[in-house]
Amino acid sequence: MSHDAGSNNPGKTGGALALAGRLLWGLGKRCYALLLITIILGLSGQACYYLISSLMLPARPPARITDVPTRLSESVLLRPETAAAAGTTAANRRSPLSHYHRLDEGFQSDRLNGCTISQCHDPLPHGKNKADRAFLNMHATSLHCGVCHVRTDQKPLALAWYDLKSGKTLTEAPSLLRAFEWLTSPATRGATNFTVQDQAGIVRLLRAASTEAHGETELSALAEHLAAVRVTSDEFRRLVKVTRDAVQGHFRGEYGAKLALLEAGARKPFLRNTGNESAVRDFLSQRNALGEEQKKQLLQQIHPQRRNPTLHCTDCHRAQGSLVDFASIGYPPARIQAISSPQVTSAIDHIVEGKEFHLPEFLGNPK
């Protein structure tokens, strides 16, 4: 009997293993089915969320718009060093928004402007009125504050370019404007063949413009492309057209220079008031405790030549009777036509009146 019982053990063991295998197989199939169901439900949920969020809910503005600073303070001005330390880079897309509202490589700091080095005003100072902040701060990248805010009887205004590093008056317009003058001249537009001298001239101006814009890479790349191709080739003629369109995205504050009023009887730019240092100190240290009349008196001492009211955009941006002789300060005809067109004045008037407006087509081909 003991022998027969022993002979039945292998069969029982095999049956138990088969049963365990069937159970594991069934459990595996159920787990696999559960995993598939989970994946399908997850993908279906994401698809439904995408459809609802994209078709029914209002889209959120991108971070590069919502993070735009309303005013350019010292901390924002020094942000490139902070970004470099963190291993990041700031966005630098050449759109009207990025140039008008935020700091990018198109903005060059002016450490000679008395309005900002006194710590009274930010480098981009216009922040109260959101409607016209963009246009006003755009001007601050290439104009000294005194052009619009200092009282003078000059008609037209006596203006000159000054170097942002040395403060010296420049004898020529910035290289970028001179490059644009060649690119938009009737001779260049009508040319079927270019000379080696043409090639050398435009390459030199673009390289200089890149240097003045702190090594702006697009200008440098355009110069190297133009230098690398045969001047009589179709490719060179194509690159001239590409360059003419591209440089128009670099007009706002990439000159390495600004325009300033000239001091009376001199070729020296007016960059700051003198003799008002004590009034500035008193105002900065006591302004929260001063009454309105005391503030008014100190501000009058700080700004003895203040223009009130300040210049309006249309005082300069007009075809006839402009306070600025753009040609005399090196603006090429194509650029003068663009900034003096009725489209500009119409946009400005709409902003003042709170109406819908459209940005001037500065980035298109000049007519």
C-alpha cells in the first residue's frame, strides 16, 4: 500500500503545477487587459481635455508675453548677467512686441544719460499709460530724454548722434542707417550687376553695424554671406534683397549711439542738467515726506529747462513741418518716408483716442 501511495505523488504534483500555471496565465491576461484599459482611458482623457481646452476654453497668452516687464528697472537691466550665471539665455525674437516692451539684445544701456544715472528714472521710463508705453519706450532706445522733454526754440531741432560709451558727437550716422541707405538707393534697386567695391562697402558697413550692436549675430552673418559669394552671381543679388528686408528689424536701439540735442553754440550733446545735484539728493531722500508744493519746487530745480507740455509724436513724424530734419542726421530717404507716413500718425492718434490701431508696416519692404 505504501508503494502505491508513493507512485501517485508525481501526478498530484503535476496537477498542482498545471493549476498554478493556469491561474498565473489568467492573472497575467487580466493584468494585461487592465493595463490596456488604463492606457486607453488615459489617452482618451487627454484627448478630451485637449479638445475642450483648445476649442471651448480661451487660450492663455504665452509666458514671453505675460512675463513682459512694465518698466525696465536696474534689476531687469542687469538680468543678462543673472541669466548667464544660471546657464540660460533670454528670448530674442525680432518682433514689435519684443522690441517695444521687453529687454533683449536690441536694447543698449546708456550710462551717460543724466536722467537715469541720477536714479530718478528707469532706462525705459514710460510706464504709467499702458496704451502708449510701447511707442514711448521704443523711442527711449534711440533718443536721449532731452529731445522730447527739454525746452528749446530751435526749429528744426539741432540734433546729433553721440556715442553711448564716450559721449562724443559722431560725425556720421550709425553704420546700420548707412547700410540701409545703400540697400534702398535707386542705384542698388535697379542694379543688374554689382562691383567688387559694392560688395566691400556693404560688407564693411554690416560688420561695423554688428560691432555697434554688441556683436549682433544676424548682421554679422549677413555680412559674411555677402562676402562669401561671387559679386556677379544671382546669389549675391538675392542676398542683397534678403539683407534689405532683414536690417529693418534692427532699427530700434541697435546703433551704439543715440540722438541728443546739441548744447547752444556747441557741437556737444546735451546729456544732463548741471548744478541740480543737491536738489536731486533732497528729492530722492525726502520725496515720501514732501508736500505737493515742495515736490513741485524741487522738480523745477531738477528740470530747469523742462518742456511743458512735452513734444507730441506728430510734431516730428510728419511729412511737412517736422521738428526733426531727418535727412540732416543721416536717415535715408526710404526710412524717412516710412516714419513720416500717414500710417504712423494715424496709429498714434488712435492710441491717444483709445481706438483700435494697427502697427506700421516698418518690417515690410520700403516703397
